[in-house]
Amino acid sequence: MNFDEHIDPAPAAAPAITVSALNQAVSRLLERSFPLTWISGEVSNFTRAASGHWYFTLKDDGAQVRAVMFRGRAQYANFVPREGDKVEVRALVTLYGPRGDYQINVEAIRRAGVGSLFEAFQRLKEKLDAAGLFHPERKRALPMFPRTVGIVTSPQAAALRDVLTALKRRAPHVQVVLYPTPVQGQLAGEKIAAAIDAASLRNECDVLIVCRGGGSIEDLWSFNEEDVAYAVANCRMPVISGVGHETDFTICDFAADLRAATPTAAAELAVTPRADWIGSLKADVVDLRRAMRRKLNDSEQALDGYSRRLLNPSAQIDQQRHKLRAMAAAMTHANRAPLTQARHQLDRLSGRLGARKPEVSGARSVLASLQHRAAISVSTQLSQRRDALAALASQLELLNPQRTLERGYAIVTDEAGAVMRAPSQLKPRSSVTVRLAEGSARIGIDSVDSVD
């Protein structure tokens, strides 16, 4: 018996799939599971390609994801995101097949607030601006002829090579002093500030360049620290900041005396090309020679004119003597004529005044008589008015009620203060007020007797 005939054949193996097919299947699975989802995060490592596509990383405190926004969608965005911006994107979760990278394809983007790093940047900028570190009047001018240029950067940085190349090309005679420091990473800000302080303390260069190449906002964050800003502001020599690219701005840029778009531009601002100075000096030499020649020619012409005008000293003295005599005669005549004319005018005015002077002796006599009569009249009237006033006072004294009361009479008034003149006005069991010469009294009435 052949037992092999009763054994089931091995099941056929499942066909293998390619990596491309796997990635496509995963991509379709992601797109079906997350159709156009709104995602919020912070922009980092933003790049705009020559094709017009945007590439960036969207991150939060715990994770990050790559993002792409193609040109057809990016052209409708109402802003271009920057490093640190917080945004919300409407995106399709997918897989980039050729690399097998998980990413999101952004269809729309909107602002969701400024990123935390940018918020910290703004807060520190406002604080230091209020402290006066950014004021224009604090900025110092660069020296015209620097002999030594200091550089604060990393010895391995490409920015150092760019600065050295520019300095060698423009001013090979200038000495360079490097103050090495890390420009990125943990405690980089403190080390940059320490390098600037060391350059200020040693005081061996005429201008200081603080530089590094471009990067994300996280890469440049060491130059956004407060210690670096104060080190730049307190530095003895002028400071040029050449951090990042032209679109990058750091706190160091605002605190420096001059901001350069790039490290190479910082080197170009620090020194003037030797060829330019030599050409300027040659032009100055030509101008100076021309000015000296013109001055000599003018002086020679002036000397010729003076020599023609120069006279013999004796003749010049005689000429001045004649001129002096003529001036003395004119002065004597000028003084005498006005004096004589003034004397004649004074005599004429004196005569006119005497003819028109009024006679006032008679008027004085009349005025004295009138004054005497007026005095007598006033005295008489005052005496008469005093006598009349005394008579009226006597009459008033006779009519004074107080004198009547002093003779033993009294005035009776009711509760309302009305004077009571007849017994009929009095009521039993009522009270009246009796006013006497030396006061008043309240009296109750028991009964009233009528008088026949």
C-alpha cells in the first residue's frame, strides 16, 4: 500500500508583493482612514523650493510630521509661514511612496497664533527695547581705518571661512583675531556672551563681528538670548551682527551697532577695500597739488598788485598829513555851524515865549479871595447842620419807648407778640408777656375785671 497517495499536497505559498505595491496599499489605507483632517502645530524647517512647492515640519511638544504643500495649493495661501508660526493645516494623511516616508499633503493653511519661540522672541525684544538696548542714539559709528577685526563664531563654521575670504580680498593688511565659541546647542548662548565679553575685556580689536550661517529659528536661538544682547550692548568696540541669511533676524541684530544681512556682508561693512583707499588717496594728492598751485598763482598776482600800489614812505606820509588837515578843518566847521544856528534859534524862541507869557498876579488874588469865602461858607453850613442834628437827636430821645418804661410803665404783648391795649383783649387762664425797663416777664391771667 502506497501511503504517499493519501498525503495532502502542501498548500501553495502566497504570492509576494513589491515594496511599491506595499507603500501604495499603505498610502490608500491612510488616505481612507484620515480624509482631509485639520491638524494644528508649529512650523519648523520651512523651505520653498524652486518649483514653488512648500516643504516644512509640523510639530508640537511631543511629536513632529513632515508636510508638503504643492504649488497649486500654496499660491492660494494668504501668507507665507515662518519658523515658529503656529498654524492649522487641512491635510491628507498619506505616504510618500519612493521613500516610504509618512507625511501629510496640505490642501489649505491658516494662522493659529504665533509660535512659542517667536512669542519668546517678541517678549524679549520688547523688554530689551524698553530697557534702551535698541535705541538709535546708543549705536556707535564704525571706525574708518580698522587695523584689527575680531570675529566671534565657531572655528568650524562656514561663516568663518566666508568672513576670512572677504577680509583677505578687501583688506589683506587688516589683522584678524578669532574668539571661538559654539554657535548652536546647549549653553551656546552663555558661551557666545562670554566670548564677546572676553573680546571687550582684551580690547585688542577696533571692530567686532558676531556671525554664523543660516538655519531654522531653533538653530539661531542662541543669538536670541538676553545674555548675548547685553554682552553686545556693553562691548567696548562697535559690534556688527551677521547672523543667518538676509531674512533672518535675531535679538543680537537689534542690539548690535550695525546689522549685516550675511556674514560676508558683515566683513564687507567692517573694512574698506585697500584699493578704494589707495585710489582715494591718489585723488586727494592730485586735488591737493592743484589747490596749492592755484593758491601760489593767486598769491603771486596779489603780490604784483601790492607792489604797484606801494608808494614812497615820505610821499605817503605827506599825503596822509594833507588828508588829516583837511579832515580837521571840516570837523571844526561842522562843529561851529550847528552851534551858531542853535544859539540863534534859542534867542528867537526866548523872545516868542516872553511875548506870549500870561499875567497871573491878578488871577492869584481873585483865587485867594474865592478860597477864603468858600472856607467861611463851608464852616457856617457845618455849624448849622450840627445844631439841626442835635435838635433831632433830642426829639428822638423823647420818643424812645425805653424812657417811658424807665418811668414805671410796661408793654403787654400776647403769645404772637402783638401789643395789647384794652382789657377786652385779655382772656382768663391765658398768659401774656410784660416788658419792663430792665427786662420782661411771662405772666398768667387768673381773671379780668372790666373798667366802667
